[in-house]
Amino acid sequence: SMLTFALAHASILALRVKSPDHERPFRLGLNVSVRGRKLPLTAVLGLLATVAVWVVVVVVQPYSRWFGIGWMVVGLAVYVAYRRLKGISLTRRHHAPGLAPVTTPSTKRRPPESPLG
């Protein structure tokens, strides 16, 4: 599960690098500049911390190490089998038929109406 958190933090950072001008409904004020790009400090620290904890667990706990590696191998095998069964490429993005692409909601929202008038 630590890898999942690390990947979530890495995804946030990757989106900030690939689409820096994309409209976002929420941004934290704590950003750090890396090579001219503003990255959220919480995602940077979260990525470093979760990777560090994952490495400690893999090094210190042999049972967790082997069980975790086995679990990832099983998950990867199921992913490959499912994609091949459905005839979907393993490397290309696939969109479900009949679903509209996800769009980001506008940040320009009306303030809620007050019951006090």
C-alpha cells in the first residue's frame, strides 16, 4: 500500500509538470520551485516519505518483502491476462465506450446562498 501512496504523490507531481496551466479547483499555497515549475510541497514530502518507509519495510521485514513482491506479480499477471482477454493493448490508453471524458469543474462558482439573506 505504501507504493500506492507514493504513486499517487508522483502522479500529482507529473501532472503539475505535464500540464502546469491546467485549471484546478484547488491548489495549496505551499509550493516549491523545481526547474522553473511550481510543485506542491505536500506531494514532494509525501513522495519522499512514502518511498523511504517502503524501502525500510522491504529491507527490514523479509516476510513483507516477499509477500509484497508476490502480490505485485499476481496483480501484474491479472492485469496482463485481463487486457489480453479483452484485446486491449498493454501500453496504450483505453477509454471505455459510451463514457464522456472527465473534465475539470470550473473554479468560478457562486457562493452558497445564506439563509439569513
